[in-house]
Amino acid sequence: MYDAHSKLAEDFINHEEIEETLAFADENKNNLTLIETILEKAAKMKGLTHREASVLLACEDEATNEKIYKLANEIKLAFYGNRIVMFAPLYLSNYCINGCTYCPYHLKNKTIPRKKLSMEEIRAEVIALQDMGHKRLALEAGEDPVHNTMDYYLEAIRTIYDVKHKNGAIRRVNMNIAATTVDNYRLLKEAEIGTYILFQETYHKASYQELHPTGPKSDYDYHTTAMDRAMAGGIDDVGIGVLFGLDKYRYEFAGLLMHAEHLEAAFGVGPHTISVPRLKDADDIDASTFTNGIDDETFAKLVACIRLAVPYTGMIISTRESQDVRGRVLHLGISQISGGSKTSVGGYVDSEPELGDSSQFELSDTRTLDEVVRWLMEMDFIPSFCTACYREGRTGDRFMSLLKSGQIQNCCHPNALMTLQEYLMDYASPETKIIGEKIIDREISNVPSEKAREIVIRNLDLIRNNNKR
Ligand code: SAM
């Protein structure tokens, strides 16, 4: 069994191929003729290979980088329009038996208070999240087969979907939990999770082994092949990512794209999302002791190059990043952001627990969801609370074909406007509501089909009037 994982992992994350890719990128980083050809290919919006994209990432020519940023924004607009999907993380438990050297949940950390939410506490957290207006959650937990069992997760998912409170309901539960078996992935699919998210942390096997010295997560091959098992278990929306700062970013970038290429080749559908977390200070973790941190400029370039390489894949940014950085990368390809997040277990109900702070990492963006929504609209983005694709079974390749067909503007744009209107009626502050209604009225004309436009106008009217009664 373990040999099969190892063979599979080596097949698609091939260390020699990554090293050769980096050497090729170095040799060609000033080859403006080749770079121009790669940019022409990227402009066709059908993606780039890991080698091509790595050349763009290595290029230091300022004028070329400006072209990369401009194209990244065009690609984002072509597939995702000006919509930004909103979500929040929900931390279930920080019990963990792994030894990850960068994560405060590691087993030997005796200072962080350990906590696991009961079903009653989950309900209370969900009500607090619904009261902000959230409809989409990402569940987070450490790895601990005694405390955090699959049965616990399944019960938590049922509990979350069952909470009906005022006008709210959580309509999509994504899961970021440790690599597991095909049978467990099947159970998660049956429990109707949305995306299964798992960060690779680093694709560099030797570094991975140093950074994960103990616990089940120390098995690089098992971790690296998790998405293959998730797909085999029927989960067709999977989210990948790297924790930038652990190893060299250009290595990680090539590995990430090779992973996406593998999923596309093996299952006919690439990753649904890519996350780009950067390492942060946390309880007993000092991020400055890790020497591979990247600056904001490099981070922006990385996001833009991912956008060019995988145009259809959603890209997620969390509150690990500051308002300024988030504002910048929203124009370079990001399509989902979190808002009003807490990374402590129970943090939405009790932000200052007596036992002390159990946060997983320090936040750089601590604004409320309402503030983030208003800020997005001030930059002409449409915050979307829509979960319709998932609710109507458009996952995996069915979602991707809708995206590739260009019909998404007739489908997602109306849904985004209607869910934003619901948000404005039920949860927004008066200032946010004024800006929101203006932007909705203006955006109706951006729904291409006349029929779809009529439906939106009728539904917006219903939403506005229902709330007046
Ligand atoms: N237990 C799951 C696993 O093994 O992947 C979920 C892990 S955790 C709840 C979610 C992610 O937080 C991790 O995959 C890691 O990338 C990230 N993380 C851990 N420590 C961090 C830190 N100090 N700063 C920023 N992100 C961190």
C-alpha cells in the first residue's frame, strides 16, 4: 500500500523535473522572445505548463511583469467577472498528534490551550457566523485520531447544515482536515461537503520530512497522494495549496502546477481551488526563523503567474494577509476571500477565552465581514454569497465546463447579485447597504442575456419587498 503511494507521488511530483524546470527558467528568464511566445499562449486563456509558467515567474523584466499583471486581471475578469466569493474558517479542534515544526498545534506545544467544540458549541459558532451573513464555511482541525474522529467530523457537518437561524443557513461546508483513506473521503462526500482542501505545505520531499518529523503527517507520499484518494472517494472538488515560506517559492510553484496537471490528466478535472497561505507568527512559532519567506512583491507575482497557468481554478486568500496585500492580489486573480475570520477554536462566540488564546496563527486582516464587504464594493467588486453550483450538483468537471463555456456570466452574476441583496437586507450596516444597492442596480446591465436580466430584476424586487413587510 505504502509503495503504491510512493510510486504515485514520485510520478507526478518529480524532483528531477522540478530542478530541470528551475534551471530552464533561469536560463530563459531574460529570453524576451520566448517570454513573448509564452505570454501569447497565456492570452488564449487555456493555461500554461509548469515549465512555461516558471519562466514567467523567474523573469525580472519590469515591462514584462506589468504585462503579466495586466493579463492576470483580464483572465480573472473573463472567467470570474468582478465577483469575489466570501467564506469563513470554522476551527473545530486544535488537538493534534503531529510534530509540524511551523504549526502551533504540534504535539509538544504545552502552552496552547487545547479545545474541541461540542455539537452545542458548534451550533453556537454557526449562529454567530450566520449572524454576520456567512453561507460558506471551511472547517479546520488538527489531526488526532482519538479526539478528532471521522464520526465527529460527520456529526459536525450534519449539525452545521441543520442549524436554521433567522434567515440564515450554511449552504456549503468545505473541509480542511488531514489526509485520510478513500473510505473516509467517500463518507465526507456522502455528508455533502463542498471542497476537500489540503495544503501540501511543501512539495520538496527532503524539506517536508524535516518539517514534519513525527506523527501521521510525516508520511510525505501518503500526504501527497491524498487528492487522488479524495477523487477516488467521489470528491471532485479538491483544493490544493502550499504554505509559502517553508521552502523556495519557485520550487513550490512548479510542484503546485505539476500537481494540478496530474489531477487534470488522471481525473479529467484540475483542482477546484488553489490557496496561497504564507507562514505567520503563532503561539510558539516565530516565522522569522524560517528563511524562505517571500516579500509582498514576489507574492503578487506568484499569484499572477498561477492565474495565467490555471485560468479556471478558483484562488483563495485568507486573513493571514493584510488589507493592502489582499487589495492588490484581488486584481491579479484571487476569486475567494475570507472575512471576519477567527482562527481560534470557539473564537466566534468567545474571542477572549479565560483559558487563553488558541489561535492557529496571527491575523493580518481583522476587519469585520461588513467592513470587508463594503471595502470590496468600494473597489467595484461584487461580494458573492452564492452556493448554487454546489447545491445544483455542478461540481468537478460540470463546474469547469460551465466556466469554460463562458455561460458563467449569465449564471453566477445574477446569483451573486441576488445573494448580495439578501446579505444587504439581513446583515449589512446602513452604509454598506447604500453602496451595495447602488452597485447592484448598476451591475444588472452586466448580465448578458435579456431573459436572465428579467429574472434578476424580478427576484431582486421580491427580496427587497419581502424584507419590507
Ligand atoms: N490537519 C490538517 C492538515 O494536516 O493539513 C489541517 C491543517 S491546519 C488546520 C490548516 C493549515 O494551516 C495547514 O495546512 C498549514 O498550511 C497552515 N498553517 C499551519 N501553521 C501555520 C502558520 N504558523 N502560519 C500560517 N499558516 C499555518
